[in-house]
Amino acid sequence: MFREPSPPSATARSPVPSRPCQGRRSRPSGISTRTTPWTTRSTWLPAAFTQWRIDYVLIAGRYTLLEQPALVDLLPLCLRHGVGVIAGGVYNSGLLADPKPGARYNYAPVPEATLARAIALRDRCAENGVPLKAAALQMPLLHPAICSVVIGAATPEEIAENVAMSQVPIPAELWKDLRESGLLDLEAPAP
């Protein structure tokens, strides 16, 4: 069961990064009781959307600062069908939390090219005064189909850090810089 995220009030802030989804079907009660598929591949979803009434899908690592393949098919499809998207794996198996040799990516040792891209992202973020974790956490929420992100945490300190990263101001220049350097897809929404 999921509750449609409410816009934050002027006096209350949610520690959970979320926002209303553009184009999301409204439910009078605000509660969804329909199935939420989880996927790392979206090839079966067009058929699922015609067979079942789905309110949300959870995608893992397919729309992150590191890679955005869901821009091509899944996110436009969800917008057309009024299905909200929850982005999981926004740190790409922890790679965007701490890109370094020996890091893991998709449950395996990180390939050199992927590590180099993660390090380039970290460096561009640093040049713009933004922690990589903050950009990785907030970038998916710039897309109108994304309602929320799921963040893994093993300790209370990691939870507190994730909340802090969700509130870091990110200048529009960072997104422009990432696009111009080829590190962010030109089609990814940004302010």
C-alpha cells in the first residue's frame, strides 16, 4: 500500500525525498492498493500496463545520475499511462556514494569505464560545490514521472546523511555542466 506523496507545507518537511507525480492518476482516498512491479528491465511493462491497473512501478538503477536508460521507454510510458515511478538504487550499488577502485556496481566489481564515469561525476559535482551523493539522490526527482526515491541505509548515521543530502541546494549550473560534458543525458529534465 502506498500513499500518494503530498506537497510539503511551509511548516513541515518530510525527511523522505518525494513529490507528487505529474500525470499520476488521482485516487479519491489517496491510497493505492494495486500491484507495484519492481524491475531492472522495462521490456515487459507495456503489456503489463494494458493487462493490469498499476499505480506505481519501482525501478532499480535505471534512472540515476550515472545512467538514464529509462528515459527512452519506461518514463515516457509511465507518464502516458499515469503510473508513478519510484526510483531505487540511486547510488548504483553504492558506487555513487563513494566511487573508488574496488567498489561494487550491479553486485559485481565495477568495470573501469563505469568507475571513470562515476569519478568524473564526483569531480564535476565538487567543482560546483555539490556532494555527489546529493546530486545522485536529487537528480531522479527532476523527472515528472518520478514520485520518490528509495535509499538504502545500514545505520542511523546513514539515514541522517541521506536526509541531509536530500536538502542540499543544487545550482542549475551543475546540471548544465553535466549535460555539456556528456555525463548527463541531454533529455534528462533539469531546472
